[in-house]
Amino acid sequence: MAHFRLKEIAKPQRWSAHSIKEKTGLSYNTVWTIWTNRSSGCDLSTLQRIADCIGCAPGDLIGSGDPPLDPEPDPDRA
């Protein structure tokens, strides 16, 4: 099963969902659902904007196999 690797790639570079939202102009909900791997999918232009922001290729943001088990609460909804 495919999953998103945004948090895995961005967090070591000190990116957060908020900073990616600010830099890309995407909605927080869009970034957060990809960050937490809760998105059922997104379009290529969204992946391209995120990839450009954090300095990777869009394909790097998609992983294969099971996603890592690391549920993270949404700080805006806590």
C-alpha cells in the first residue's frame, strides 16, 4: 500500500506542517492530512508545490508498503 512520506522527509529538515502551509500557500488541512498520512490522495500539483518547498522530487513523497505507525495529534485541534 502506498503512503505519504512528507513528515519523514520534512521533519529532519526542521519543516513543520505550519511552515510548509505558509511557504506553499496550501491549506493547513491539506498539508496536515498529507503530513499525518490521513489523506486518501492528492493531485500532482499539490505534491509538486510541497516537493519544491522542501527540496525533493514529488515521487519522494510517496512510499510503498505500510506507513510508519506514528500518530501525531493535530496541534490546532487539541
